[in-house]
Amino acid sequence: MQEKAALVFQWPVTVYYEDTDAGGVVYHSNYLKFFERARTELLRKGAVSQQVLLQEGVGFVVRHMDIDFLQGAKLDDHLTVRTTVSDLRKASLVFCQDIVNPEGKVLCQTKVKVACVSNAKMKPQAMPEDIYHILSQYCVL
């Protein structure tokens, strides 16, 4: 039986002046914003609303992150954030993300462990089934 290949979510990023330091290179903390936006857009593509999750008392929090800055991006660069999931459990998952330039060169990469929590108790809880299903499509094992 042939296994279905995991999807790779791709989100475009343009580097603006506000993203850079005085030398025109992307400031290191802004890569975290690029990664976060791509994770949000992946959920949005699956028709998951962050506002609805808040109303339902469901939150996703970053538990751990490893990041490797390989090469700096610069002002006006057009980049792509690629996102997959490497570990998917009932109440947590690990996103694997990288940022590439148009030539496909990886500039920055990260692994982000995210936990699903009850916003009221700030304790882990099982993620909603629809979200689990959406994320499972991006899972590479």
C-alpha cells in the first residue's frame, strides 16, 4: 500500500524596511514573526479561526523552539516559509519550518513544539478533532 505524501504549507513573505536592522538585514526576532504568521495561515487555510478558538477557550502555546540562523535575508527579499508537522499528538505537535529564498536556499529553520491548552486553566487539553485532522495532512513521519 502506498502512503500519501504529506502536504507542505507555503506562505510568501516580503522583507520590509521595518523588518531589518540598520544594515538592511532581517533582525533575528522577526524570523519568529514570519514563522508564527505561516502557522496561523496554515490554520486559516483549514478554516480555523483564531477568534473562534479564543471564544471556545482553546489556545496554542509555544513550549519549545530550536532555531538555526543560516544566512541573513535582506530588505525587499521575497521569501517563502515552508511548514510541515513532524510529530502530532492529541495535545501537542512539532512544526518544522524553514525560510527559503527564490533559489530554494534555506536561510533559517526551526522546530517548534506547540501545546494545546485550555485558556482558562492554562493546562494541556486535547486539540479539537477538526484541527487535528487539518494538521495531520502536513505530518511527515
